[in-house]
Amino acid sequence: MNAITSFARRVARRLVARPDPPVSTEYKEVDPERVADVSRSLRDSWRDADIPERQRQIVDSELAEYRRGKPVAVFDALVDILRWNVPDLRGSSLLEIGCSSGYYSEVLATKGIELAYEGCDYSEAFVALARRLYPKIPFSVQDAVKLSFDVASFDIVVSGGCLLHIPEYERAIAEAARVARKWVVFHRTPIIHTRGPVTYTKKAYGMDTFEIHFHEQALLRRFSRVGLRVVDVNTHSIGWDEASSDALAMKTYLCEKSGLQESSHSNDG
């Protein structure tokens, strides 16, 4: 390793795109032959009843700063990509898949984006908290790979940082495209560039979970196969993934629904 490469990696480690240690720790790469079994065995970890309150403590602090006008990169990524690209944003209907406690409804409202927000999540505990905090907003318990909504039910569908925790992420992408009328956003997506997808186990809010880091080219091809055309990308953090020896970026993709999609029940990767 030459001196320049060594220096670049030292700098990149300081900027690593993973969450701070109190949120996610102990990343361990999963052997490719065990990915299916491990990811499926841990998929329900996010249904743990203790996670919503632990996450909300962090979110409340970030929201307070955001309301005071302080930038929050991950919040601004969604706000900016919608404002810049979506005409007639005011009054649009928006579904957030993997909405957690529904806090992105507040993020959008803080920036004056008036639309009809609806949220859904795999976790009953998250949905219960969202309903308590935002009683005027509709929330439902949904599985991202088999949504109950009709075709083209929402102008905009946001996959809210949940794709990385879904073993059947190809089906989740197809479902997001199916229920969207025009736009699909894949928010807070961990991206690597020379290999992947790579699956890790980790501790998140003290629970054993898993996380997928996606190979960008393969992911964009998957979007295309379900009739989604990427029109804008926001990279809101970038660092270095030691295990894969690759740049790790957290990205938000805005896609326009532009063609026929394949079935969301396809088993083809």
C-alpha cells in the first residue's frame, strides 16, 4: 500500500457512513453461503418493542436542531431531492415504507412541504408510536414485500431506509414501484462499488440485526427492471468499508416510473 492510499484510508475511516456507535456496532460480514439463513433469521429483529423509543430519543434531538434551522444531512437529502425534481409537490400523496415513528412527516412539514403523508412499517411497535405522536396521520402495519395498497395508489413512494434490512429486497423494490403513480425514492441506501451486495450482522439499538450494502450498478439495474429510471442521486455521507475494501456511500435515489414492471413476486435477482 502506497503512502497516498494509506492516508486516504485513514481519512475515510473518520468519515465512515455507518451510524454512530450507540446506534450500530459490531459489524461482521456474513459468509455468502449463509446470507439467506442469517438474514431471514434476523429479519424480525426490528419488531422488538424496545427499539422505537430508543430510536426516538435520537430523532427528537435531531428534529429539535432541524426546527432551529440547523442542517441535518439525511433529512435534507430527502427534502432537496423532492423539491428539486418533483413538480406540483404541494398536495401530492406520499407513502413512506419503513416509516419508523413517522418522523419524516415532521421533517417535510418543517421545510414547508405540504402533502398528504401516509406511513407504514413492519413493526407494530413503531406504528403504535407513530399513531400516538401523529394522531391525524394514517399509519398501518405492512410488509414491504407484499403491500396491501392498489397499483398507483400514491404520487410518491419513499422506501425510508428499510431496503437494507429486507432479505427479499428485489420484491420490496418491485412493490414500491407497483404502488407508486409517478415517483419512487430509495432513501438512506448503503452503496459500495466494486463488489456486492455484501451482508453484515450488527448490533442496532442493542439488538442483533443484519444490514445489506448494495453494489450500485446491480441496484440500478434492478430499478430499471421494474420500470424505474433514476433521475437524481443525493450522496449524504461517504466513507470506507474495511471489510469490502471499498468506498461506502449513503445515497438517496429519486426514480421516475417510466415503463412496465416485472412481477413483484419474481424470485430472479
